[in-house]
Amino acid sequence: MKGFNESQKPKSSRERSRACSYCSSSDHVANVCSNAESDWKSLNKGILPHTEKSWWGHKGVPNARYKTVWYSRPEYWSDWYKQCHKASIMIDKRKAREEVKSKSTAKGKSVAKKCGFCAGTGHNRRDCAELDNISEQIVLENRRWRSRFFKRYVVDMGLSVGAVVQVERNVGYNKEPQLLTGLITQTNMEKLSMFCMIGSYSNAPESLRQPMSIDFISNGKPYKVKLTDHRDKNSWSGSLHDNAGLLVNEFDRFGGGYSNQSATLKSVIAKSSEPVDPTWITQGHRESVVWLTKKYSLAKLESYGVLKLLEKLKKDNDKFDKINETS
Ligand SMILES: [Zn+2]
Ligand SMILES: [Zn+2]
């Protein structure tokens, strides 16, 4: 899931994006910014704070370059005023929220416990049976999805890293596609799960989608390869199925839809023999499920179609087991 992947990025890049929108400091956000609070007290009275020109520099506020511009260039003073006003509103709102919260805690036990996941009362998400149940189901079906994916993509098609394949690339309207032979150099297998089944036309938010990414190199030039099988031979997003149903509904491309570094798999010339870590299947991408149930309530998962997807996957997985039993 794109959202989960995003949450796994190293802290520094996330913190940078959470810097204070007023003073640019990375230690806090604007609704607790003491610089904004004290500046506003002054600006609100029509008095420009920090009359010493070098104030910001001496204060040592990290990344405060913008504000230096504000102070030293009077043409930006109105921006300064606007930004400070905006921050002061955020500060007031945060204080109001805190007050409401402290009042309701003061009332104490009269406030019934309510679960943030299933909205039931008398328990919270830590002891929510519904949350445990859904999480276990997702992990289980993910595990079954991964073993199907493994069979189809790695064993049958032999497409892991190192496979030699031929791909087809559109070079223009009404022209014969160009054929390229090369190597698969990388895939994003560690990120793949049942969420690969979500297509671009679903109600699910972007954060739940998980396209598959296949990197290919030919004559020193990199491409992204999509697979298409089944009835949707010409689908721009590609697809991968096995004999029980859909596995992947979307592949990463280079740039836009007709980018010339996007290609479609034509045939496998030499299968890859790269081993796959067996825990990839057994752990069922559990850590992403923890993220999912923390981020979205049961009602949200329902409205995004995740519960339906789970139901469909369970049916496909059962079908797959049945086919394999009899063959
Ligand atoms: Zn600040
Ligand atoms: Zn609950």
C-alpha cells in the first residue's frame, strides 16, 4: 500500500515535511509556534517585532531563511503579517481543542469508552475483537495471495530479477511496436499484497493502492515493464491473473501513459532462478496491516471496498486451493 510505504520512509524526510509553516523550524508545527504567538501579539497592535535586523540569525531558528527575507525586505511585510495571522488562528484553535478535551477528561468516568476502530462502546481499539478478527483475516488472505503470486510470477513465468525477457514498446501511432530484449533488474515484491488487486477506478484512496513495479534494462537503457494477460490485452495499466482470478491490477510506468520508457512483456526467453525468501509468503505483510487498521476505521474500510475485496480474495483463494487439490 502506497500509504504504508510512505510511512516507512526514514524519519528525517517526514520531519522535514512537518516543519513549522510559520518560522520553518523543524522542532514544532505552527499551532504550537511560540515565535508566531509572540510576533502576533506585536503585529496585531501594528508594531513590527524584532527591530534588530539580525534577530532571526541570533535566535538560531533552523531553516529560517524565509523570515530573514520577511524582515529585511519591507515589500514582504504584508506576507509576514498574513502568515502570522494564519498561525495565530491555528494556535487559537489548538488551545480551544485542548480546553474541550481537558473539560471532558475532568468529567472523568461518565464518558463511556468508545472504540476508534469499530465504534463499539465499552472497549477501545487495543482490546477490539473486531480489529483482531479483520487483521488476522487480511494477514491470512495476504499469505494465500502471496503464495499464488509466487507460483504464477516466480515459478511459472520465471520472472524474478535476472530473467531475460522480450518486451514490446509503442513507438507511435500506426507504427509497428519495437521489440527489445533485456534483463529484469528489480521488482517491488516486498511491497506486494492483496492491495495490488485494487484498480485505478476503485473508491479506495491512493494510499491503499499498490501497483507492481518491474524494472527492465535493454542496451543500457531502463524501462518499466507491465504485464497484460487475459481479456485486457490493451489495458494501459496492465494486469496479472492466475487460473483462480486477478492478482495485480496496475503496474508502474515511467512518466505518463505513452511514455516511451514503458513497455509490455512479450515473452520470457530465460527464466530467473533467483530464490525468494520464504518469510515473504508466511508473514503476509503483517506490518502493513497494523498500519492499515490504525489509519482507517472499520466503517472507512467498508466504504473503500476493502472488506468486499477481502471477501472476493477469499473466494479466489479457495478456488485456487480446489484447483490445485484436484490437479
Ligand atoms: Zn514556528
Ligand atoms: Zn472495537
